[in-house]
Amino acid sequence: MLAKSMVQQPASLHDLAAAVGISRTWRDVDGRTQTVTDEALGAILTALGHEVGSVRKISASAKDVRAGHAGLPPLIVADVGRAVPLNLPDGPVALTGEDGRTFGLQISGALLPPLTHPGYYDLEAKGQTLRLAVAPPHCPRPMGRRPWGASLQIQSLRGPEPGTFGHFGDLAEAATALARAGASAVAINPVHALFPGVGEDFSPYSPSSRLFLNTAMGDPALVGLPPLQAGDGPSLIDWPTALPQRLTQLRAVFDALDASWRARIAQETAAEDAALRRHATFDALDRQFRPTGAKGWQDWPAAYRDPQSPEVVRFAQDQAEEVDFHLFLQWLAARGLEAAQARAKAGGMSIGLIGDLAVGVTPGGSDTWAMPDAMLRGLTIGAPPDPLGPLGQNWSITSFSPEGLRATGYAPWIAMVRSAMRASGGLRIDHAFGLARLWVIPDGGTSADGAYLEFPFEDLVRLATLEAHRANCLVIAEDLGTSPHGFTQAISERQMLGMRVLWFERAQDHGFIGAQDYPANAVAMTGTHDTQTVAGWWSGRDLDWAAQLGRLPEGMTRPQAEDIRAWDRGLLWSTIGEGDRPAPEETGPVVDAAIAHIAATPAALAIIPIEDLLGEVEQPNLPGTTTGHPNWQRRLEAPLDTLLAAPDVQRRLDIVGSDNGPGD
């Protein structure tokens, strides 16, 4: 339980919360207004660094907030073709673009005239210097006939040679196979950095850093180095064994590098900024302290918790070989991901890889260690309690601080997005509502002790649009759930694509909507990594799991759940099928019909999970579980090119490729 606040005048507390961007009220899924307690507000404000123990302290905190908002921020974010409000006196200013050219403009009435070219600019006015980011009107969109793609989990892939789990080399092979089948894109799970060689917390949505890559995905053969040692693993990935083993194999490759390879890698990694070496140092420190029981940097000796400390500097010098090893791993992963995208494009894909940007990072990871001023501390993120989830959700991850982003000129956020787009033709932003607000929960509290914290939505949307323009990368905004006010209109105007998943596209009578009723500014999908497969839903496999894990609604039996599903099968088949409704065990015709349904929508992009193309009944991840269900452990039975050659799969490929409507 959270400690009671000492605050005697709630009105002052409420004013401070509003100034910081904490919402006192919110609407649940039923549209009912809920109110955050003063105790929760006090705990969140304290975690954000504001003192609230007395009226005097609240007043001082409010004064600090106002002072922080006064004046010009380090980065001003604007739109092409619109005058830019600038709190500067009238007069001449000089702007320097990314091409190095400098030109002059005149501020009049505290307005800078509209700029016609998107990009980043340095602005100088009477000895004052600031940065300007100018966004284009919208993100890139798929062109020509409407493309389709498949989504897959990289770790599930099998390559020509046996291995314990899939890597970027297997992704390159899969992209080639899907391109040959007519796909324009392959959507992948997040490839953010995890803790190296650690077989715990292997979810791709709980990374150590979103700036760097999961080095376990590196494939030496993709860059011309000796391949990893062959050796098959079980049908379900044994992460506690497989990840340490993969790190050992990669270490053997590193140790065998000759002088020319080492010189090349050193030269190419030196061209990156200091953040890469800092992350490599973090990974080396994690390997040093994890055997002592440390689960994150908060468990390290105090002297090593500051990346700028003399002890950390000395460690990096004394353990230079270890740091170089982790630099090598990042280099190998980056080149491998680039190679997979190159393979996809060479095969004829117009988009290629669609990356996935996780909503947060683990609190004990590299990002929170390296960027303390930009990240939330003492707060995790999740979802509020509601009738569908009375306990709410705590995802045990954290994210950027709104004030930290403004103070740093959004530099860490821009670097994160730029990294995610570097080797991709598209980017899915997980829980894109987080661009506008996140449900934050104080350490030691439950989801019910949380509140929504506002983020600089307009600036973040503009910056995402600018970075997408620079990378020629389409953007998918995962918008499943209750949308914040104004969110849908804003992303639609920027031509970010929303997500329309078969299971959630229901009419008011609870029936499934027709294909023609899907919006055009969206990605249409039969499912995601978090939803049941078509075959799994039709056969009731998801209900089996719910019954086994005690996840059926309170008081409901498995036969009762089956009765409800039988009715829903009728609703689905009446929308997507023809003729008699198949029996629950006859999943093939239903999978075909669902894919045809998605292919017939006017959506800008159609994505079919590989599990649905293959007619699988099991899903990759069951949200809300960490044990009991083999999340992120399933593997495909054979290399993807072999699986795609099966007659049933060929038929589905023909279906999804035959009804690609015209694009923009």
C-alpha cells in the first residue's frame, strides 16, 4: 500500500498534478469517469521529482514546473508550410539546414515564416542558438496496388542448418521465400537489446534498450564469417539453455577474428556515437555482476550505477576486450538486420521489413542506466483497472519522462525511432497511445494506484512523421483499445496506419463487419502475436488454454464457453463464409475464408500472421501469462520455404495475393 500523503490542501496538489500533466480523472471502457486518489497523485508526483509533503513544498514544486516551461525549449517542433511561433524579438535570424547551407529569415510578430522543406535546422538569433525540427504533412504510404505481407516471430524460424532458435540469417531466408511468394513486406517482432546471454525475461517487449539490438539474433555467416555451430534444439525453445549457449558460440567467433576483421569492426563501430560504447560497457558490466545475483544496474555496487563515474571509466579501460566483444555483437546484429532487409528488397519486396517498436524498457536495463535524466524513475507503466480487467495491468517496464524529453530536445526519442527505422521499410509503434499518454504506477503500488501521464503528443507525432520521411518508412500505429481524445484524427491526418484486427472488428449487434467496412487508412490483419490464430479460435484451442490456466470468466465452465463460441462461429461464418458452416475441427476452410476476407478490404496493407498462413492452432504469446503457456518459445516445424510449398499454404498465398485492391 502507498503511504498517505501529508498534503493538507488537495486543491494545491491537484493544480500541481495538472501542471505536470497527470490526469485526475479518466474514462473506463464503459465510459464511466474514474477519479485518481490524492495518495496516488502524491506518490506519482514524488516519483517525478516534485516535493508534495506540505503546501509550501507543493508551491515550490509548482514554481519549478512553471520555470521549466518558460522560455524556449532546446528543440522546437513545427510543420512544413506553417509559421512557427517563437518567443523571440522581431528581427533577422539565420538558419542552417542539414545540407550545411545557411539562409536568413525575418521574425515578425513572434512568428518565423513558414519553411518549405522538412528537416532539422540550427537557428541563431542575437546570440541565441536553438534547434528546429520541421515535419512534412504525412508519413510515406504504400504505393501502387495494395501490398500484403506476413508477420512472424524471428526466434520461431528454422534455417537450412539446425539451430536452437532463429536469427537474422533465418530471417533473410524467410524474407526471400515470402518475396518469392508475392509478399511485399514481412512484419517482425521487436529486435531491441535484451540482457546478453540471460535466459530469463526473454520477451521481446521487455528490452534492456530500444536504441540497440538483440545480439542473440546475429548470424556471422551473413557477413562472411564462419557460421554458428549447427545443433538442433527442442520444439519449444529452452531459453535458459539456448541464450547462454548462443553467447558462447558468438564469443568463439569473436575470439577467432584476425587483425583485419578487428580493424574493420573497430573502424565501423567508432563511427557511431558514444552511446554505442556506453551500451557495450553496460553489457560487459551486466555480465560481470549478474553472477552475484544482480538483476539490473540497481543491484550493482553503488560506484557503477553512474555511467560517468571514474569506476565505470576504469572498468571500460581495464576490460577493453569485453567491451570490444559487445561492440562486435552489436555490429554483427546491425549488419545482419541490414542484410535481411537487403535480401527482402532484392527479392522484389516494395516494403521489406516492418519493425516493431516496444512501448517501454525494463527498469534495470541499459536505457535507464545510460539516460537517467530522460527516463521515468520509480514508475512503471501498464493499464488501468476496468470491467474487462478489474486488477488492471502492470507491465513491469518503464519509458521516457515527458519533462526529460523536452529538456533533452527529444534527442533520445529521435535516436530510438531512427534506430528502429534504419533497416526497415515500415515501423509498427506498439501501444501508440503512449505517444499521448501512459498509465504510470508508483513502485510498490498496484495498477489501481496509477494515473495517466500526458506526453507531448503533437511534437512526438510530428517527429515520428519527420523521421519516417527521412527513412522513407511507413508507420503503423497500434491503436487497439480505448483511444485518447484526438488521437485517431491526428494519426489519420499524418497518414499513419491504424490496425484493424479481424477479432475486434464487430458491429453494434456483435456480428463481424464486412470487408468493405474496413477503413482504407489501416492495416487489415487476421490476428497478431497476442491473439488466437484463426484455426485456434475456430477449434476452441484458446478456450482450452483459458480453462487450463483458470482464465475463463468467473463462474463460467468450459462447456458454457463453448456454447458462446458456437454462437460466435455462426456470426463469423455468416460474414466471411459461403455454404454450410464447417464443424469446429474443420479449420482449413475457415482459415481460407478469413484470409480472403482480409484480402478483400480496402485497407492500405494486409498482413497475415505466418501461423494463419500455415493453419496453426497455437499462438506465439498469451497476454497476461508468464508461466503455464509457452510464450515466445514455439518454433516452426521446418524452414519457411519448405512450409510455404505445401498445397494448403499455396492456396492461401494465392488467396491473399489475388485480391490486392488498388492503392494510393
